[in-house]
Amino acid sequence: MKNKHPEAVLLFRVGDFYECYEEDAITASAVLALTNIKNDDDITVAAFPHHALDTYLPKLIRAGHRVAICDQLESPKAKAKVLEMVKPASKKRSSKKASVAE
């Protein structure tokens, strides 16, 4: 999915958290003061509770990042859907939806 949205920080809803991976995790951790971890597959991950989205999303936008809020449709390696694309110029969360399959 990163190939389809290279300009965006991808936030994936995983259970009760939003997670971002690799370079997006590094970006998010720098902007949001999160701690990066390595998962069992040695992938860099940063996460925050889903209920904190309204706190963290504006910080990413104010820092100049475009953010894609994604939801898993099946297994993590199969398909995901971009629920919202938020960019600095809009300053608002959009309800425009785009379906993306990797």
C-alpha cells in the first residue's frame, strides 16, 4: 500500500491501536514522541491507542504530513482500505474514501 501512497504516513487500525511501519513509524515517533519497537519480523513499528487519533492526527498534519487512515479488510498482508486521506492543506478530516488493494 505504501507504493500507492508514498507521500502519506499510513496509519493502520489494528485492534485497539493505530500502527505505522518502517519509515512511517520513524516519522510518527519523531513527530508524536512515540517509542519505536521491532516486531517478531524485525519490522519497525510505532503505535498509539485508537481513541487518541484526534490528538495525534492534528500533530502529524501540523508537521506537514499527509496521513492515510487505513483499515484491514482481511489478513495484514492481503488487503487494506484507505478510509481517509488527510493532508496539511485541508486541516480537516475528509470523509472521501478510496479502496486500495496491495
